[in-house]
Amino acid sequence: MPLNRHRATAWSLGLLAVAVLALTGLLFHQGRTPALYPERSWGPWRSETMGVWSTHVRTNSWVHAAQARIHYGKAEDIHLDAYGETVRDTGRMSPTDFTLTPDGGLTARQP
């Protein structure tokens, strides 16, 4: 009896490990685990000016993800992280709506 109980426990732990690895792989592929991406998987920062805003955008070469850092001088900083889906935020100092797509497309629109 104890031998069968040990086998069942080992089998359950093995199945749990496979399930955790599969879930982690799926979330990684979807771009929802940004802390797991090594720094070398990110491309260089691309800088440009959008009106009075200074923007810096980079994309990930492993998954569908992008990051943007947007600055209004020293008065305001906006950080956008598009991990698998489009994100939006609005600047407060100079009302501007920013949209970042996972492929690195950044758009600015003033209402």
C-alpha cells in the first residue's frame, strides 16, 4: 500500500509541474510575463518628439511586446507597457491621449 501511495504522490507532483510549465510558457508567449524577459531580448530605444512630448519606445524581439517612456520636460512622466495588447494613457500637463501597440506603434492625439 505505501508504495502505491508514493507513486500516486510522485505522479501528482509531476503532473502539477508539467501544468505549471505549460501555463508559464503560454503566458510568456502571449506577452503577459514581462519580468521574465531578459534585457537582451529588448531592442534599442527609439526616440522622437511628439509636440511638446519626448518619447522613447522599444520592442521585444522574443514576444509581441513594447515599452514606451514619455516625458513632458521634468513635469510629467508616462510609462506604457504593451504586453500582448494595446494600452492607453492620458497626459495631465498637456492633455494628450497616448496609445501604444505591442508592435511599438505609438500615437498621440490631443482631445
